[in-house]
Amino acid sequence: MSQSTAAPVSEVAIPTIPLRELAPWALFFGLLGLVVIFFVTTDQGAVSLPAGTAIHEWVHDGRHLLGFPCH
Amino acid sequence: MNARAFLVRGLLVGLLAGIAAFAVAYMVGEPHVERAIALEESGSAAAATEPTDHSHAAGTAPHSHGDSTGDGAGDGAGDGGASVSRTTQRTWGLATGTLAVGVALGGLVALVAAATVGRLGRLTPRQSTAVVALVGFTAVALAPFLKYPATPPAVGSGETIGARTGYYFVFLLISLVVGVAAVVVATRLWERLGAFEAVTIAAVGYVAVMVLAGELMPTVNEVGDFPADELWFFRRASLTTLVALWAVIGVGLTALVGRLHEQVASVAARRELAASL
């Protein structure tokens, strides 16, 4: 009987994660992820943060095959 | 369910997705990269005698693996300066790129999924995560690919890389914003109109706005006399790689979030049962 009351509750009340709790994770790891994606996909093509071509050369094939403008 | 639980699962799934993308890119994509480079090298030899559409590209070391290229054999043996051999580029280099993008993308998708859980109408965590992955693939990978498709080595002038990169990311940003807006609209209309109508309106709206944006944004055509079939093979391989990346993230994360929710729900149910005794 207690099960029949428990089941609908867990079905109706879908848990949410408070945005306040999520914000620091989203900000820090979101920025980190974007930086990683920037270096792999774009750096030393249109924009060069460390000048040179080493990063571009190294990830060259991935850049082409993942569909990013390479050169 | 908390941010950490989502992020850990996203990073794990992203790593698997990166491995899958590497496998697909290596097996399906690399043969076409190699052929494009071979064509480029024979083309740059021919460009010396006959002017072509992309002669400026051919003149300035067409495939600027390293802008320091001076030698015609650049792609085969790696260029001077920051040189990475073709063997390294298509193995370790490709793996670095796909794994890094996979892990980063997995983490980002997981964080977005964490934010949407319980906020998309009455969708369960499993369902809302699937929606995030599907919309993510469409908005971040598919739509930009359709407007500014991947180009093999030998296609694309080094002089326009700045503009092309700008177009690509502006279009991606538009697509992302419109995609998020479409999901918000669908969620709002869901209660009033029902699921089918709400999703249809949102999807048609997304496609309409993106077609308009695609029409307004500049077209890039630097294909020159690159063989059409080879271009299509390369692009198909590139899209296959993107699909592999997103499919593993989407299916994997949906499965893991679904299981996480079941565990959380069963623990909550057991607690409630215990409390009621």
C-alpha cells in the first residue's frame, strides 16, 4: 500500500537541479570545454594565440574531418 | 541528481564518443584526406603552368600545413618549421582532436542536460537528455555542416580562412540560439496545444529561420576544379564522423542519465517506504 503511494510521487515529481547549484559547474567547465574546443578546432587558423602552426599541424586531420574551417 | 553526477557521466561518454569518432574518421575519412592531398600535390604542380580558379591558393602553398611551406612535398613529409608527418597527423593528431572534442562536448552536453532536467514540461530526465542531444546535434553539427560543409585539404584558400571561420561560427551561434528558442517555444506550447502540435511548430520554426539565415549569409565556394565525387566522399565521411561523435554522446548519456534517475527514484521510494513503516 505504501508502495502505491510512493510510485506516483516519484513519477510526478521530476527532480530538477537548482540553477544556483549548477552555475559554478557550468561556468567553469563550460569555459574549459570551450577553450579546449577552440584550440582543437580554430586556433592557428583564423586566430593564433600562441603564434606558429604546431597545434594546427597536430590536430589538422581532426579539424578537417570534424567539419571545421581549417585553411 | 546533481551537477557533478551529470558532468562525470558526460565526460565519460564524451571520451567514448571521441574514441568512436576517431575510429570512424580513421577508417572512413582518412582515405579521402589522403586522396585530397595527393590531388592537391598533383594540382599544385599543374597550377604552375595553367591558371585555375584557386590559383592564388595554389601559388601560396595551397595546403598550408604550416604557413611556412616552401617545398612542394609539404604534405607528404611535413613542412618546415612546425612539421608533423602525415603518419602522425592521421593517427595521434587525429586521435588528439577527436578525443579532446569528444570529452569537451560530452561535458558541455551533460551540463546542458543537467540544467534541463525537470524543466522541459513533464519529460523524464532520460527524455530531456535525449532532447538535448538531438537538438545539440542538429543545431551544433548538422545545420552548420549543411551551410558551410567540411572541406578536404586542397579546397579553401588560405587568404579567406578568417572570413570562413567567422561565417561558420556566426552561423553556428545563430543555429544554437534558434535551437534553444525552439525548445523553449515547444515547452511553452506543449500544455496548451499538445505534444505533436508544439513540437511541429517549434521544428518548422527552427528550419524556417535557419533557411532564412542560410540565404542571408554569404556562400563560400572555393572548390575550384576539385573532383565533385571526391568532395562528396570526403563530406559524407566528415558527416559520418560527426554523427558517430554525437550519437555516442546522445545515446550513452541518455542511457546513463536514465539509469541514474532510476537509482535516485528507487532510493527515494525505499526511503519513503521505510518512513511509512
